[in-house]
Amino acid sequence: MPYPLDRLTNASQPVTIAGKSYPVKQLTLAEWGELQAWLKTVCPSPVAVAAKALAELQSQGTILPQLVQDALFRQAQEESRRWPPKVGTLAWLRAIEDIEDGRGRFLQAALGAGGTMLDQAQADAIVEQATLDELGDLMRVCLHGEHLAPKDSSPTIPVSTPTNGDGSSGEFSNSSQLGRSEIWAG
């Protein structure tokens, strides 16, 4: 099925966040790259975390046996192979969630791509008021360019479910309820 012109041109679409509509579009690879670079600067690799933990223990007078230190670094190196997590994965969302101002930084990037510039304080304030469903919608548009269905309870396009071979059953489904899931991990 061919894509509509607005999808091919990555046109923005309205996404409601904290009760207000903002223009949002699918993020480009460069925009995801900037977010990933930021994540790497604010959240150190597992090897750096392990080295810092060992240094702190040593400064407090606790010396771990070499065997334990080696095991710690092997584990950290293994975890570093998957660091930072792939963009848009549950691990990536958890990393953003675990960083102070992480959601706000993501919101800045997402809304900035659509033309709405926010500072960190504004972004953090909006995120505090946003629902998980709203943030999930934002993520789906940013990742996949998904076009969101209206949020009202009436069907926007009735979908007939043939049951008797003549193509009419009288049953309709609300397409705006399909595929709804919580994206942000709590």
C-alpha cells in the first residue's frame, strides 16, 4: 500500500501532551544521534561505573580481592557491549527514565524537531503534567511516524467485519483503540 504524501515528506502532525497540542514528526537519524550522544555524556558506560565504584571502595579502605575485581570488570565489559541501548528499545527508555531530566530532554528533542523550542525547565514542567498515554503517542510518532487516530469514543472509520458471506455483519470496531499500549516503563 503506498504511503500518503504527508508520510513520505515527514510532515508534522498534532500530538497532545499535557492537554496541549504540539506539532510532532518522526525524528531523523541525525536527531536520534544527538539524543544518543547526549545519553552517552550524562550516563557513563558500565566500565566507567565499575571503575568509579572500585576507586571509591579503595578510598574508603576496602580492597576487593583481584578475582572479584576481574569478575566485576568482565561483567562491566559485557554490559558495555550493549551500551548505550538501541534507540527506542525498552532498555533505552529505562535509561532515559533513570536520568534526571531524561524525559524532559527527550521532549525537547521531539518537540524541537516539529518546531517548538523549549528550555529544560519548560520541558520538565510539561513532562510532569503529561500522561503515560500521551508520552507513548509521542514516542510512536517520533520513532515510526505513526499517524495517531482521534481519541474520541466514536468510530472514525467504521470497519465492517463480514460474518455471513454477503459482506455485512453490522459490527464495527473503533480503530482508535487498536494497538494502544503503554510504552514508557514506570
